Amino acid sequence: MSDNTQDLIAQLRAIVGDAGLVTDADAQAPYLKDWLGKWQGRVTVVVRPADTAQTAEVVRLCHITHTPIVAQGGNTGMSGGGTPDDSGAQVILSTTRMNRIREVDPLNNTMTVDAGVILANAQQAAREADRYFPLSLGAEGSCTVGGNLATNAGGIAVLRFGNMRELALGLEVVLPDGRIWNGLRGLRKDNTGYDLRDLFIGSEGTLGVITGAVLKLFAQPHARATAWVGADTLEQLVELLARTRARCGERLVAFEMMSAASLALVLQHVADTRAPLAQPAAFNALIELADTEDGGLQAMLEDVLGQALEDGLVNDAMFCASQAQSAALWKLREGISQAQVRAGKVVKHDIALPISSLAAFTQAADAAIAGEDIPAEIINFGHLGDGNLHFNVMIPLSSTYEEVKHATAVFNRLVHDMVARMNGSISAEHGVGQLRRDELRHYKQPLEMELMLRIKQAFDPNLIMNPGKLL
Ligand code: FAD
Ligand code: 2HG
Ligand code: ZN
């Protein structure tokens, strides 16, 4: 270890103490690789500040010493944004010790939290105040509010409540030179110039370290109705979504889609799962209504879906009679990511399209992929109500590094070209990170790239915040 490195670690120790440094190789290991096992890096040290003041001191030191920083929350990201490079020169700044619920304000319907609070703990704190924080996703037991903000996470309730950008009112951020921007305002209206908050949301650790946030709360939904339906085509599910929305309005909180192959994968690879319908369907939807009180939710869902059955829009439906049945259905939906990891190597596409184009896209992309001379299975699922498909292409687990690289290049171009032609997005909710950095450059308008680079330069002229990611 060089004298400079030793000196940096000693100065970091003086700021965060022994409890705030991870220097041991074994203890560092989980911070250095991502959840999917796609990326692996090295670091000088992992530093875990206890609060905003310590974070500011750490970042100021990195600013002075030109040490690159990778902010990391729960390390559940899907685009490699939180994994360091392999130079060994970077520092991981983990927010996991900053885990205080600072305040719940039921009158303002807001909650102020540290960025390292685990999403499930934020949801729980809201519940304890008889309020609801709606961001919900498979990784909610480990991901952090800061990570959710930095990636502008989506999940299963976006069609009703919006993504993380819509759920945050204020932020506290440590800037790349170590100054603290206090934007912790719980206001629904604030037209005082450029929206700095919205710049940091979705910036994936490239503009600063988010240390705190004011989040919006909602009324607690005390009643839910859940159903599973099977259909022959995606077009039919899109029509059903429109009908359900028109009939149920704000009560519709989730409309998730799983292709037959996605469901089969979960049934094969995730324990304690069983098929919800007697006959497999080409396309499945998991639909949930919620309201503050019952008011005939179940009857409403049965009515909409009963009509859809009568009209031949869906083939079969299963209505949940208990919380346990609903949990079993959600386990099928949330098991897909894990099942993919067990079953193969996956070229992930996290795309958004106008809902009205989803069926045409799927048909065309299915055909184009089948026309390639690469053994592949399409695992198509996602948040139909948001026009967000995880149009993943799985290749055999035994594929070599070169084969994965080739398949990724071929399928990315094919899928992303089609998405671009249909006015969609190649990065809907997981962020760009390192996974889609080159793709972003390929598809983003040159003017948009230029403006983003100028913003980066203005905030982080020494380019120390998460270099190599996003831009
Ligand atoms: P990390 O993975 O630690 O970091 C992600 C990015 O944010 C990195 O670029 C990092 O540098 C940056 N970052 C983290 N904390 C900060 C901070 N405080 N300040 C600045 N930058 C920071 N995502 C969805 O949108 N919808 C889903 O439905 C969904 N489902 C998932 C299901 C599973 C099983 C898994 C594993 C992931 C899923 N994700 C989903 C991915 C999702 O983006 C992350 O789970 C989550 O938002 C990231 O939070 P994190 O704390 O783990 O961030
Ligand atoms: C989901 O919706 C997540 O389950 C993960 O966003 C998607 O594994 C994936 O590709
Ligand atoms: Zn998703």
C-alpha cells in the first residue's frame, strides 16, 4: 500500500472512526460485486459515515485528494452503478449507517429520512403513523431510499403513485466539494427557479451523495382485492388494462404482466410456488385494487374481469380470497429475477414504450430474436400499467464470456433499435450505470448528451463522483 493511500485511510479513520471503515478483504467483498454477479471491482477502502456531517468531511477529503467516490446504498442495483472499477483507486461511500427516520409529519403527509434507510423500514415507519409510503419493489428489504432516489426507482405501484421522483419533495445532498445542500423542504409547490432536486434524482451518484430526503405519504390502504388472469395475446391484456383503469380509476394500484416463459421459470426455480391457473396462458396479469376502505372492491374486480371473460378477452381468472393467496401470487411475480439468475445468463432490457405500442413491439421483437442464430429464450415480463417491459433474453448458463458478449451486442442492437424507432426509452427504471452507458451514448440525442455533460461539469468539475457510470 502506497504512502498516499495509507495517509488517505488514516485521515478517513480520523473522520469516521474504526466503526466507519471496512479495510479487511473478506468484509469488503460484498461491497465489491453486484447482486447479479455481473460486475466486480476493487477499492482503496469502504467508508461508512454515520451522518451527513461525516459524509461531508469524507467527500471534502476526496475532493482535495482527487479520490473518486462510488456512493452505495443496499447494492441491489441492476445496472452496475454501485460497483467500483478495478483500478483499486476508488472509495466506496456506503450510506448504510445513516439509517434514521428523522421525522414523520402526519399533518403535512411527509416523512424525513436518512438516505441509508432501507425501503421496507421507511414503509414500516409510515404504517406506524397510519400512513402509506407506496414505493414497492422486490428488493425493498435491502435497497435504500438513497439508492431509490439515485436510480429514480419504479416498481409495482407506479401506475397509481408515480416513481421515486414523484414521491420525493425535498433532498439533502453532499456536493462533490463537500458542501451540504439543504433542500429538505416538504412543499408541494415551490417555483423558485431550476429544480435542483429533480437533477439529483436519477443522477446515479454522479452529481453528489444524497444524505436525506423528504418523502410524500398517502392514506393507508386498508382494503385490497387481487386477481390473476390468463390471456392469449398481449393486446388483450392491454385492452383489459384500459378497461380496468376506466372502471376502477385510482383504485387500480398494480397491473403486472408475465409471459408463459417467465411464469414457467419461476415455477421451476423458486421453491413453494404453484401455477395459479389450470391451463398455462401465453400472457398472465396480476391485478390489484386498493382503497382506504372496502366499498365493494372485490365485487368491482370480479365484475370487470367477469365481463372480460364473457367477452373472450381473458381465458381464465383466479380471485384471491385471503392475504395468503395474494402473497402466493406476488411471490410468483417477484421470483422472476431470482429464477433468471438460477436458470441462465441474461441480456437484460429495461424498456418503456407507449402502452399502445407494447403488443406490436413484443410481436416484432419476438420474431426478430427467433431469427437470430443464437440459442435464446425470451423472458418478457414487467409493469404493463407503466408501459415498462423487462424484455430479457436468456442464453444458456454454460455460455462463455465471448458468447455472452456477442449475444449482448446482437440483442441490444436489435431490441434498442426497435425501441428507438417506436419512441421508447432504453432505460425505464433500473438506471444506466455501466450496463447501458454506451447504449445511452448511442441513442440519446447529441444535444441531450451535451447538456448532461455540461451539468456534470458544473457540479463535479474534478469528475470524482462515480466516474465511468451513466455518462
Ligand atoms: P445501490 O445498488 O447501492 O446503488 C444504485 C445506484 O445509486 C448507484 O449508481 C449508486 O452509486 C447510487 N446511489 C446509491 N445510494 C446513493 C446515495 N445516497 N446518493 C447518491 N447516489 C447513490 N428497480 C426498480 O426500479 N423497480 C423494480 O421493480 C425493481 N425490482 C428489483 C428487484 C430485485 C430483486 C432487485 C435485486 C432489484 C430491483 N430493482 C428494481 C433495482 C433497483 O434499482 C434497486 O433495488 C434500488 O433502487 C437501488 O437501491 P440501492 O440502495 O440498492 O442502491
Ligand atoms: C422487476 O420488475 C425488477 O421484477 C427486476 O425490476 C427486473 O430482473 C429484472 O430484469
Ligand atoms: Zn421492474
